[in-house]
Amino acid sequence: MSRERIEGATQKAVGAAKQTVGKALGNEKLQAEGIADKIVGSAKETIGKAKDALHKATR
């Protein structure tokens, strides 16, 4: 599993937590940060999956 894939999954989880806490506290800024983290995390995870597939295909 590539480093990007792990980082992406972690960032998505942190983003989800930020979004939930922001929503619970009524903090729109924290909620927006959480959404942004989830988007960036998804992108990193996708890049990691592509790298894993490429690595697997070239073996």
C-alpha cells in the first residue's frame, strides 16, 4: 500500500471528524476545513490507488 493511499485515508478521517465537530459546535469554519480535508484526502487516496495499480501491473 502506497504512502499516499495511507495519508489520504488518514486525512479523510481527520476531515470527517473536523466536519462533525464543527457541525456540533456550529463552527462553519471548522466544518469547511473538514470538508476540504476530506476532498484532499480522497484525491491523495486515489493517487495512491493508481500508484499501487501501476506497481502491481509492472511486476
